[in-house]
Amino acid sequence: MLNLTPRYTATCNDELPAALQSLAAQSLTLARLYAGRGITAPNELETGLSGLLPAEHLHGVTEAVRLLDQAIDEGLRILIVGDFDCDGATSTALMIRALSAMGAVVDFIVPDRFKYGYGLTPEIVELGIETYHPDMIVTVDNGISSHEGVARAQANGIIVIITDHHLTTKTVPSAEAVVNPNQVDCSFASKALVGVGVAFYVLGRLARLRREADKSTVQVSQYLDLVALGTIADVGVLDKNNRTLVHHGLAAIRQGRCSVGILALLEQAGRDPKQMQAQDFGFVLGPRINAAGRMDNMRIGIECLLADDWSTAQRLAQELEQLNRTRRQVEGEMRAQADTIVQTLADDNSDDEPDITISHDNDDIICHDNVNTVDNATDAPFNKQAKNDTSRSIILYKDDWHQGVIGIVAGRLKESHYRPSIVFAPANTERTGDDDPIKGSARSIAGVHIRDAIEQVAEQYPNLISHFGGHAMAAGLTLKRRNFDGFVSAFDEVMAQLDDEVFAEQKFTDGSLQGCDFSLGFAEHLASASIWGHGFAPPIFDGVFEVLSFKILKDKHLKLSLRYPDVQYPIEAIYFNFDSEVWDYRAEQVHLLFQLDINEWNGKQSLQLMVRDLALVNSAS
């Protein structure tokens, strides 16, 4: 049997929160789902825009709005400085659309990750001055650590407004206004806003101020498609505030009231906007927008979101589609190499030898596995692989790796091995000397706050890390190539302080389903019952099924036909990329961890279980 952790253990109505007992009378399953996600009252599920947290609670927003209002009135040149991911792209597009509609003179610039790196650096300030001659700079999704860039801009007489959401424990830059729910002394109740969410709040408050003063303004809520896309693509925690923003953005796309560029991207992906789900922001749209920043320049992605005519949007969407295909190819090669390195480490250290570093001078590989070592179908996680359970992180570097996809590879390693993973690549593949910079992208597991762990290293060894920033689950850092081994050892020390339980993966379940839940109607209702995602986990169930028949598809997918108590018809299930070693053709019963899915084929819909894990219960002898 599978070892699973229930999200909620109540089995009858009386054990549920009082406010959910009436819902339980209609669907005990749905009531348990909500209770397992901390919902105690029906109003926590409401999605009206009137229920959004007030902008006035954002520290710095009043001054930011005053300065923007004045800049519009005086015709000052405003330059938006964005970031090279989907959150940065949607934030930039939102600012350009809304400020332009209010009458602002506004343009944008996005740092090329391969030339300028992240944030409002002095170099990007100089490029902005040379190209656009701005009177005001507004950052989106960056800037909270850009002390030098702010100083350079102010030295040139430029007003600076920072809008960001990244964590910081340091003093914020001395910009004229700083809006970030995660800065010290900000009382905004939600710390989960992503960059585009912060931009939305600033613009909404600005639009209201100008409306009350009878000035040119705009209804900023018409751009919630951009807010929804950036929020999901940046893996923002789906608290009530973010669920509300995403709900309305998703509704707008389904109704065709959205950016033409989004519709063009959906066309490239072969998706019907009317059938779009929240997860499509992260698995369909996000990777295509992100491909611009990963493989070329994010300007292409932003221009797609800003396109107002179909032909332009189509052309740009086609460019993004091609970039995404290139990204998949590069990522696939790097994933295979990384997987081979980790497997080599596991094989070479099966005797629990301490702290192994592998260096192959001919191949320019540096890799280290700490302690006793070891965006859709094409973006599926790695298959599970052997690892030494004493390992506590995976940190890899290779001289010819592409920095545009290191975050994705780190994420795959984290998923497949359940360890914090950091993948490094050269800042410039033509410069790989000991003193040249390498850039790392980190992805983490529950219980390991990756940004704070990196900060611990930086505090204990001030000369190791040049720059870093990020969140609990994802972070970025830069260091000199010669400091790689030192960083690995220092990170090892931080991981060694954590309890063993942190590195034991917990698989959660929402429990078993009633027979009546195995229906198309319930699957459809479940999909639309909320905005599911990070922080509001999609429903996942478990149960023991009788195996009626099975097929192996393409040597890697397991298709099952199953019987379940009180269900009068066979239930179809599919397990993509299953581990053939755990399957037995004589299996009579299986314990499944699964999600309900609706399979569409030749215009017909049918219920299907998406299997996430499997254990044999009984096999023929």
C-alpha cells in the first residue's frame, strides 16, 4: 500500500467546521476538500472583486501613485524596467497598457539576461538613459535590492519608483517610492502577490485617484488576464486574494475579453480559450512567454502581450512557439546530462563515502551532491531514479550549459529526487575561467527556505556569493567559478542543520471517493469549484481498485481498466512515465493516488483517472 498523508481526516458531517456542514449535505467530498485547505467559512471561497484587499494597506503606494499622477500630468517620460520572466513580462505589459490609456508618455526596457543580468543595475540604467532619456523609472518584478542602480538613476536626476514582491531582509533602496508587500513595515495582509499583482494594485489606486479628480483614467480590471497569467506562471501562492485575481482573469480569457497575444498563443498551442483552465497559465502560456527571456530577449514576449491586431499577435506568437521548441530541445539535453551525472554520483558513492566532488577536466564538469552523496506532456517530470537517501541537495555545474534553462532543470531534479537542487551555468559560455561569473538557479522542497539558506551561506562566508535573491521555493545567485566548491561545502553545512524528516517526501491525499463521485459531472464540478494550484492544492485522491485489464503504451505509459465499489461501469486510468519495475502483469488489485480528469477524444468526453503513484495490493502467485 502507498504511504500517504491525509489532508483532512473527518469522515462525517459533524466533524467538519460548522460553516461547511451545509455544503457537506450536498457533497461531503467537496466539503472535505475545502476543510483540508483551511477553509472554515463560505466567504473565504467568494471571488468578487469587492473582496480584494484594499490597496491603501500597501506601504509606499500612496507616494508612488502621487508621483505617477504628477508625471502623467506633466508629460514626464516614464521608463518601465521589467524582468525577463513571465511575471516581469505581464507586469511590463500591464504598466504600458494602463499608463498609456491614462495619457502617460511611457516605454519599457527589459534587461537581456545574457548581457545585463537581473534587476535595475547601473548598466541597465545607463542603457535606459542612452536610449529613452527618462524622467522617471518604474521597476516591475525587480528592484528591491538594486541600491546601486537606484543611486545611478538618481545621480542623473531620474525619479525612481520600485514595485516588487521579492523577499529582502535588508534596508530597501532609497528610491522615491517602494511598493512591496514583503518589505518591512508593510501591513498588507497578503504576502503572496507576485510582481504583476503589485503593479495591478498600484495602477488600480492610480486610476481611482485620477477618476476622482476627473482626469483621464482607465478601468484596470480589464487587464486581469495579464494578472492571472503572471500570478500562476510565477507560482504565486493562491490565497483568497490571488484566487480572486486569477478567477476574473481566467473568466475574461474564456469570454475572449483579453489580450490578442494570449489568444494567439493559445492558437499556437491548439487550445480553445473557452475551455481554458487555471493550470494552462503555467503549462501552456507561461512556458511560451518565458521562452523569449530564456532563449532570446523578453521584448518579444512583451510585444506579443501588447499587440492589438491579430496578424502582429500571430507573428509574435509563432516566434515564441519556435523559441519554446528550441528551449525544450536544449532543456532535454541538459536534463539528460544532469540525470546521468546524478546517477553516476549515486553509483560511485554507494558505500556512503563522504562529500564527493566530481571534476572531469576534459568535459569541464563540476558537480557535487551534498552530505554523504549520492511549462504539458513535454514538460513532464523526470522518472524517479535511484538515489542515496542520505543526500540532502543536488548542486551541478557544466561549462557549456545554457543559463536560460537552468531553473527548469533544477526544478526537474527537485521533483524527481525530492532534494533542494541548484543548477549553475556560465554567465558567458565564452568566459569560463576561475574568476568568471557563473549563475545558479535553485528550486526547493517544503521545509527548506532556499533563499534563506543561501543568505545563511552569504552571511557565514561573505566572499563566496556575489549576488542572490528569491523566495522560499526558488532563488537565483551569482558567484565566481572558483567559488563553486566552497559554496557547495557551505550549503552542505546549512543543510546538515535540518532534521532528517525535512527530506522525507510526504505524499498527500484528500482521501477516497464515493462511488457517485466517479462521474463526468463531478469531475467538471470539481474543476470549476475553485482556482486550484500552488497553496491551494489541486484535489488528489486515493483508493484500492480491482484491475480488469491493462496495456503498456509506447513502452512507458500504463493504461488501466478498473472496477471500484458501487460503480457500475469500468473506470479508465492512465499512468504516464510509470516505473515498469513496480508493475506486475498478474496484478489483481492496485492502490492508486490519482486525480480526476476529463479525457476528450474524437469529440467525446469520458472520465479518466490520472495516476500519480501506484502500489500493488495483491498479485497472483
